Amino acid sequence: MIRIISWNLLRLVGASLHDVARLIEKQHPDLLLMQEATEVMDGLPSLLGGHYHRAVLPGRVHGLAAWSPARLPAGTPSVLRLPSGAIVQRVCQILEFEQFTVANVHLSHGQVLNRRQLRRIAGVLPARAAILGDFNLVGPTFLPGFRDVGPREPTHIAGDMMPLRIDRCVVRGLVCHAASALDRGASDHRPISVELRAATAGVPLHPAAAVEVPAVAA
């Protein structure tokens, strides 16, 4: 069983390094995935120990990051470039664990484009996999073979008016034992927490195809 928390930090004006550290100390995740993480988050290992990797979005000050109290598997995370929108080049951070593979995402706002990005990610993931993060997606994912197992309550309020469930977790070949949305703190998104395990044993994993983008590891 692995407990994973995913949180969009709201880059420069949202959750601080100490906010993230407090979340870890309170919730004790096996893996924390972050979206809109800036270089400030590179200080997590100095505060709490553990292991950390950040993938910067091309041309941006923020990107995707992952922290774990245990050493990350050798050769991961890898970074996959996604179909690009008109403004932002999106990437996906992929972590290959022994039990299953986890993809950390911050998808585009376009409702056709973000579903294309999901299909691109699903195409390189093994039989047992989870995709978590800020999907920016309204309604069903239409992602064959994957089930939406994340919390059902809203995780973001658009324009301080419209509640949306855009922070998601979808899985293939996995069982979700618990899912919840936590207090949002200083961000405009609520962290989501899931507890996952492999549904069956003996399903082979294969490496995800990826390309390198600038990253920070500790």
C-alpha cells in the first residue's frame, strides 16, 4: 500500500516551503506530488530529508515536483513531453516503482487538448499505473482502461465562484483503498490523498518513453 498526496501549490503566491513541510509532517505520505512548484521547493530535503526531483516547464519558473521519504527508484523520475498548447509546453513526470508506475501531471485547460495529453501519457505507462495531479479537466476523462478513483468533492473554486473537481487520480490495474481532499491551506487547490496498491501480482512493467527537460534532484 502506498499513500500518495498531490497538491497544486499556486506557484509564487500560494503554499510556501514550510506549508508543504507541515503537510508532510501531518499526513506522512509515501510520495508527495506537486504542481506549480518553484525552486523554493528545492529546500524540502534540507528541512525534512528524503529524496526530491523537480521538472521545470519549458520557459516557466515552475513545474512538477516529487518528494519521498524513501529513495526514488534508480532512473526515475523521467520526463515526458506532452502535446503542446498555444502558450504553455506541458510535461509529465513519471516515477517507476516496483509495484506500479505513477505519473504526475498538470494538464492544459483546453478540454480536447488535456484529454489528448492523457492518452499520450497512458500510451507509455505499464499495466499497473496511476495518473495524479491537476487535470484542468471538467467531466469524464474518456481514458480507456483507467478508472477515476480520486475524491469526489470539489478541489478548486474557479474565479472564487464555481467549485470544480479538477485534481484527479485515475488508475489502471490498481485498487484504491481510501481517497480524500484535504484542507487547501494557502493554495487555491485542495491537496488530494489516495491509498493505492496493485490489484494483481505478476503483471510486467515496461519503461516509459521519455525525453529530458531541465530538472533538479536531491
